[in-house]
Amino acid sequence: MTTQALQSRNEAADQGSVDQIREAVRALCGRFPGEYWRRQDRERTYPTEFVAAMTESGFLGVLIPEAYGGSGLGLSVAVAILEEVHAAGCNAAALHAQMYTMGTVLRHGSDAQKSQWLPKIATGEVRLQAFGVTEPTAGTDTTSIATTATRRGETYVINGQKVWTSRAEHSDLMVLLARTTPKDEVARKSEGLSVFLLDMREAVGRGLTIKPIRTMINHATTEIFFDNLEIPASCLIGQEGKGFRYILDGMNAERILIAAECVGDNRWFVDKATAYAKDRVVFGRPIGQNQGVAFPIARAHAQGRAARLMTYEAARLYDEGRPCAEEANTAKLLASEASWAAADTCLQTHGGFGFAEEYDVERKFRETRLYQVAPISTNLILSYLSEHVLGMPRSY
């Protein structure tokens, strides 16, 4: 499916008909079977071919307006795409940031920034996947970041460090959050933070250093060091000091998209476990005939269905421009728990074979565990719901 084909389905997508897009995603993912992902995992390599295929098909430009070369479709369509990617046994880690990170530029960038970069992001000429926010000493306490951007004439000088900046080695651009006014000089700690669109191709080697971090999953994770890196003042997105709000704007979309991936993982694990439980014969009968095997799979299926409903409800509200923080956070919470419950059940169903690489269960098991922690931990979601939805006292 080409970008033009996606654009021609804009009206159909508005009417909720995304079946053809789902079918196209499944067909594309069929070209990247388990062995492709096992090889990427073993060699710790980036899925270049998969990302290129998704880009060429127009799937990564669904949220970019048609005026800038994208499809101009809603988050509900993006959710459907990522759900199908994961339900097919693939991994969208190299895709989702390209989808939502550009939203900061789209919503808050200047006309010049949007005209310069969004068309190139839509075609894949440049990749915007790096999101420089988290720091070693701050974690999810974003207002306590220590990376600074100091204005000097027509430039900003960046100093500091970021961590867990996934795919920085495979990204041309980075959305960077830095403090432009010291924390002790602002009335509220969320003030004095600014967002920049950094061209990493020009920065590497002249103040920007990227170091890979090896982890239990193949997400091309890195840490970033800034040492007197000079960037043009035109890299500033929106107004100086308003960056924290800009970053928050994109977090609901991020959580909904990650929830969609978890929903897809749940489907994959349930389907995998169901098929094995039907085929595996022990003591003269299929193991799925035993309630101790069948019931956990059925429960995982039910959890996934509930999480899916909340995820699409959150996406609908987002597309309508309505408040959806409660729904986005709840979707991410329920979906990540549903995918993890299904992963554990699937591994238990397979027994020893679940640990064998060729079944793909152990790879997907490791991958889906991440979403209990990132992009926001389960406990922080519960803290948000406790305080902002239920009205209980702030816990931190």
C-alpha cells in the first residue's frame, strides 16, 4: 500500500473502516517472519528493512497532515497499525517514536520548521526517532533534569546527559528537552524548560557523543552526552521556557500507541498459547483439555479484550480533541498488564519449549516486559489516577 493509497482512504478511515489498512499491515508483516526478528535479536541489529518497508507503505506518516506529505489520519488508525504489527509477532519499537515524536514539531513548531522537516519525515528521507528527555539523576522527575541550553547570541550551547534515548544511532533528528532557566530562578519547577529540534547529523563529533547501552531487549538504547554543543537558535520549538507543556502534550498519544502494541502482544501470546495447547499431547490428550492450562489462556484473552476497548476509547477521545489523560493512562496500565499476563501464560503453556529461541516466545516475553516500566511505570500511572482522578492526596 502506497502513501497515496493511504491518503485515498482518509474518508473511509473517518467512518471507522480501517480493515483494509489492517490487512495491508498484516501482509507486510508476513514478509518479516520470526526468523527475521530472531536474527535481529541475536545480532543486536536495527530492523532497517522492516522500517523501510513500513515507511514506503506510508504507515509511518499516518499522523502527518496531507499538506506535509502524510496521510492526515487519526490516532485511531495509528493504533490499529501498531496493534497489527505486534499481533503479527513483529516489533514496533523502531516505528512508534517516528509516529508520535513529530507531534511536538507539528503542534508547536514554526511554519519554517514544519515545512522543512515534516515532508522529509513523511517520506523517510530523515528519521525522527530520538527523544532526549530522561536523565540518569532525574528519571521520571522530568522537571529536575540538569541538561542546560544557554543562549549565546544566535546559538544555544547544550551541556548535559540523557539516558535511555532509544535509536539515537539510527535517527537524524532529536527532540531535546533542556533547562534554559535555572530551577531556582523560576516560580514553578515546570517552568524554564525548553524543547529543541536537533539535527544529530551535524552534532555528532562536535559536542554530541552517543554510547550504546546493552539491555535484555534489542531496542538500540543509548546514552547521550552534550559537551558545549552549539546549535542554531532556530532549533528552538515554540517559546523558550514552555517546553515542559509541549512534552506533556505528546505523552497521551505515546501512551495510547504503546497500549496498542501491548494489545497486539496480548493477541499474539494468546493465539500462540491456544494453538500449542490444542496441538501438544501429553498423557494421551491435548494439554488444552486441562482447565489448569485452558483457564489462564482464557483469562488472558479476556484481559486483552478489556484493554483493547479502553485503548480505542482513549484514541477516539484524542482524535476528537477531548481530554483523555485518564483514558490514556488507564489504557496503558491495562494493556501492559494484559500483555504481560498473556506472556507469562504463553511461556507456562509451552513449558520448556517456551525457552527455545525458535518458538519466539522468549523473545516476545522479554520485549513485552518493558512496558510495565516504560515509557512510564505502572506505579506512576497509579499515582496519577489516585491524585488526579480520584482526588486523593499527592504521594510525591
